[in-house]
Amino acid sequence: SACKDTRLIVASSAAVYGNPVSLPISEDDPAYPISPYGVAKLSAERYAAVYSQLYGLSIASLRFFSLYGPGQRKMLIYDLISKLSEQPDRLTLSGNGTETRDFIYIKDAARAILTVLESGTMTGEVYNVAAGRSYSTMEVAQTITHAMKVNPEISFTGRGRAGDPERWLANIEKIRQLGFEPQVMFNKGIQETVNWYKEDMIL
């Protein structure tokens, strides 16, 4: 039927891992989400796998790590750009600056989707989608301030948000075996995001 001819990608999240037992995180590592969001994503993955196994549907789940790029009007990088646009001389962030994330630029994420659609087994499997490199909150802030040509005083509250893991770094070997390779360097992706933000504010 039409359903069996369709190839479906489930947009999952690294939130399914919670606080990982080791780094880098691979798809076979335990999934113990520590937020309702992560629980919901893990549930969707399991539904997808079961439907694939029971009914032969072509499905794969992609565990996106920290997505960023033009068009995203929320999350850490957008929030930092927005704050610095309004107050370029001072920046206060939650946590202590050492928390890490593995950021994936939106164009690379799109390439990952196409790679899995074209080359994945589509039998309910999961793939990490990330750059395979982590950056601390402080490094992110410094990269953004450089791109925006500002030099604020940066401080941290010392308190993170409940349900947020402290460190993320992905093993992306599984999707690499399908031919995927991140192409956008972090500093270039940040610069493109800053440029988009400035244009978006003018429009």
C-alpha cells in the first residue's frame, strides 16, 4: 500500500540519553531521559521501531543534538545573539560556563536526513545527528561575541536548569558509515546565524 512505499524519519533528540554514562555517546548507550521531553522522544522512537518491525514500514529515528542556524527563534544560540543585540556590554548566563553541547548546523542536519533516507536500512533504527565535537557554554558565548564584534562582561549564575544534562558529545560513526559528514564549521555557522538575525531584525 501507499504506507509501505513511504520512508519516514522520526525527529528524535539527544534528550533521550539524559546524563550520559560516558562520552562520546553512541546509539547503543543506555537511554535514561531526565526530562518529560526526552521521555516523549524515546517513546516516539520505540513506537516507530515497533511499527517498522510489525508492519514492515520504512522508518528511522534521528537523535538530533543541539540544532542551530538561521530561522530558529529560540534555544541557546538565538538567545545569546538576542541578548547581546539588546545589551552588548553585559551577558549573564545560567550554569557555570563549563556545560558542553554538540552543535549541529541546520544545513548539516538536513543533509543527515537525506543521507538516512537514501542509504539507511529504515528498519526502525536510530542515528545520532551531531558534529561529533562539543563546545562549552563559555566557548559558545565567545564565538558569538567575536562574530558580533562586541566585548561584553560575561558572568554565570552558577545554577543550571532542571532537566538539562551537563555534558553532551556524540559518536556519529553510525551515520558516517552511510556517507554523512558535517560540512559547516562552528564559527562559520555562528556567523551565518548572526547575519540572519541582523537581517531578520531589519525586515
